[in-house]
Amino acid sequence: MNKKKTYPTYYSYAALALFIIFFFLPGIMGIFYSFTNWNSLSSDVNFVGFKNYEKIFSGRYDFIRYIWNTLKFTGLTMLTKTVFGIIFAILLTHKLVMCRNLQRMAIFIPQVMSFLIVGLVFKSLLNPVTGFLNNFLKTIGLDFLAKNWLSDAHLALNTVITVDTWKGVGYLMIIIIAGINAISSTYYEAAQIDGANFLQKTWYITLPLLKPVILNVTILNLTYGLRVFDIIYALTNGGPGHVTEVINTSVYSEFSKGNYAMGTTLSGILFIFVMMISYVILRALEPKEEL
Amino acid sequence: MLFKKIINSIIINGITLFVSLVFILPLLVVLLNSFKNKAESNTMTLRLPAKWIIENYQIVIERGKLFLSFFNSMLYASVGSIIIVLIISAAAFVLARNRSKLNNFIYYFMILGIALPINNVTLMKIMKITDLINTQRGIILIYISINLPISLFIVYGFIRNLPVEIDEAAIIDGCSPRQLLLKIGYPLLSPVMVTVFVLNFMAIWNDFTMPLYFLNNSSKWPMTLAVYNFFGIFENQWNLVCADIMLTMLPVLIIFILAQKYIVGGVSAGAVKG
């Protein structure tokens, strides 16, 4: 069978063309424009060398902190989502738990809600005076725990991370559950005969065998975290006083101010960074792939 | 032994029940408040409404211009998802079946898009050059493009598990490449096509970033942005905002309940096999 004729490569060209024009090309153009002074005020675009990069990394502006926030957000959400994802997955595959499917769906539900809606809902629930959470804490006598969740500069980023975990953990849990279900039951039967208890089975069988799934989940979290925009825009819009600003929210605010070159430089840094990480990951995963 | 088992069961069920409650609580609060009057909904609590006011929904539909934004969301999500499904199935079919050097390169190049950020600033430039800025065609094209990589990944993974013998039999019977795709490829792929359709429909329905950048005319806004706008006007009438939120979520919630199997399958498929 002539594979080239049977499966003509041009069937993929429609998808490829759209991907290149509306996704890849803007990324590449972004790197080009990051060396210019492109803005909304003047129509001519001049080459300025590394000036934009200098501005970001010199530390004279806040940009370096936005990059740091992005990394912090990524690292912490990776940790919380993976840990809670594993815990929930293990709990909700346990035989003693009733209505497992229903409970899995309950945890997954935030995933189908729009970030904008999640943002609105939590802004209301976390309102220091009228919000559900603080009122609830006050009714059960834990007044000292009632905080300005989103307007306290020390708390805001952690609050955002918590809400993001609430929204995203169900997705990871579903993946990990599929991973747990794929583990052959013979391992557990053998362990049962050897007299292992639930924790031992989890620690010595489930977790080690979940390693590849956890790696995949971590990659998903990593690429999500670095590109985060929605949840931050919806909850705090970078505030209070830019303490929750990340790369993509500052791209948007630079864009709205007409500082196109600065917006595109920030986006370009992210683009190059993710390209490098993806390359490393693909390389690391290569041997397993039967090409 | 039995006693210990019962204690264990109570503890573990207690924990999971608590966790599940935490996850649906916000939704519950919104649902309850959408039926309250203005004063009652000032403090968002789990208290049942004194009187269930269904008219809130009626007011929202009229004043929030929900029909228009609902139609927009429907248009973007359904047209976008259908086109994604059709072109990505064709692409994945040939890329997965004939793993030549070129095809492998195309595959890896495109799934790179799962991780890469979209540069909306320069995308704006391209939209202006192509005259697609502020058009519904334009926003649909963007939605298709940005959701292609993950869709390709899912369909490609599915095809790897399909026996190639069916194709071979069809070729021997004299199938042309186009017939092979239309009569063998698409039907075989229909389960995964449903998954990809549903996942993309929900992703596009819930998105608000793209209209934020690329649609400055509120008559073209999807429901998510319309809610945001509505919130800006009715900020201190949470009962109405909650009703609006419920209506915006309703379509995806219905799809979620109907198509659970496909969603869960699609979410876990690629990542587990790796």
C-alpha cells in the first residue's frame, strides 16, 4: 500500500495553515516587534535593539516582579493541584466511598464554569463585609480568621491560587483516576496477601505506578500556569497595587495603554521560555515514543 | 474487624462528602441567590429565599439582552467546534497513519501549540491586515486556530489504537483516498469527534479573552462578556447577577451532564497513555 498516496499529507494543510497564521506567526512576529518601539501613538515603527528587554530586566520597573509572580503562581498551583488531585483521586477510587461517580462530578464541576463567572462568584463570596465566607466564619465564632481575602496585598495572590486550585483540581483528579484505574489489580492482590494496609498499598504501589501520569499532569500544570490570564483578570485584575500581576495580565494592560512593543516583548519572553521548556520535555519523552 | 471497617467507612465518607460540598457550594449559593429579592441577596448566604422570585430570570433576559449574546455564543461555539472537528480529524488521520518524517514534524510542530502562549498583540496586527478585526468570522477563526493543537493531540492518540487492517481492506476494495477519509475515517473516528466537539464547545463558550481583545462591539459579545457587562450595570443587585450567571452556565451544564462520558474520556485519554 502506498502510504503517501492513501494518506495525502495535504489533508492536514487546512489545520496547519490556520495554526501557522493565527497562532505561530503572531508568536514569531512578537519576537521581531520586541526589538522595536511599536506603539499606538505613531505609525512608524523603529528598531530600538534590546531596549525593551533592558526595561524589563533592569529592575527599575515592576515587570520583573510580574515574571516572578508568574513563576510563583505556576509553582504553587502545580504543587497544590497535583497533591490535592492525587488525594482526591485516591479517596474517590476507594471502595468504601459511596456515590463515587457523583462526588467526582461535583469536584469536576468548577472546570466547566467560565473563569469570568468563577471570578464574579468568588469576588462576591470573598467580599470582606457581605461575603459568604467571612459571614460564615463569624457565625461559627472564628472572627479572627475573617480577612480581606482579595484586597489584602499579602493575601491576594494566595487567595487567587486557592481559587484556581478549586477550579482546576477536578480536571487533574479525573486524569489521575484514569491512571489509577489502569493499574492492574494483581499488584494489589499480591500486596493483600502480604498483609499490606491501605496506606502501604498507596505508598508502594499506587504512587510509584502513577509516576508517568503525574509527570503528564505536571506538564499540563506548568504550561497552564505560565500562561495564566483568565483567573487573575477575573478575580483581581492584577491588583491590589499590581501585587497579583502576571505576565499575561501585564501584556493586556500594556496593550490597552498602546505600548504594543512592551506587550509583545513580555509575551515574547514567555513564548521563548515555553519553547525551550517544551523542547526539553519532548526530548526527555522521546525514547518512550515509538515513532 | 467489622467495627473498624465501619469507623473507617464513616471517616472516609465524611471527608469526601465535605470535599464535594466545598466544590459545589459556590454554585449552590449562586443558585439560591438567583431566586431572592434585592435586599436578601445583599449578603450572599445559603439561607433559603423567603419567597422564590422566578421573575428575576425574566428581568435578566429582557434587560441583559441575553438573546443576542446567547445567539453569539451559540454561533462561535458550534461553528468553531464543528470546523475544528472536521479539519482536525482529516489532519490527524493522515498524520497518524503515515508517519513520514514530514508528517511527524507537522504533528509535533502543531502540538507545540498546547504549551505556547498566544501573542494577542501581534495577532491583533494580523487581524487588521486580514480585515478580520471586530468580525464574527475573525473570532471564529481565532477560536479554531487556538484549539487545534489539543484537539489534534486527542484525535491522534485515538487513531493510534485503531486497527489499520480496516483501511487496507477498503483500499483493496478500490477506495480512493477521499472515500477512505469520508467512508472509513470519519465513521471510525466518530466517538472521539464527539469528545473533541464537546470539549471545544465548552472551551469556546466559556472563553472571554478573545472577545476582550478582538471584539469592541458589544452586539457581537458572547454570553460570558455580556454577564460581565451586566455586572457592571447591576453591581448591587446580586439576585439579578446570579440569575444571569445561572443562565450563562446552563448550556454548558446541560452539555456536561449529557456528555459526561465523552468529556471524562477525552480529558483522561491522552494524558494517561502519554
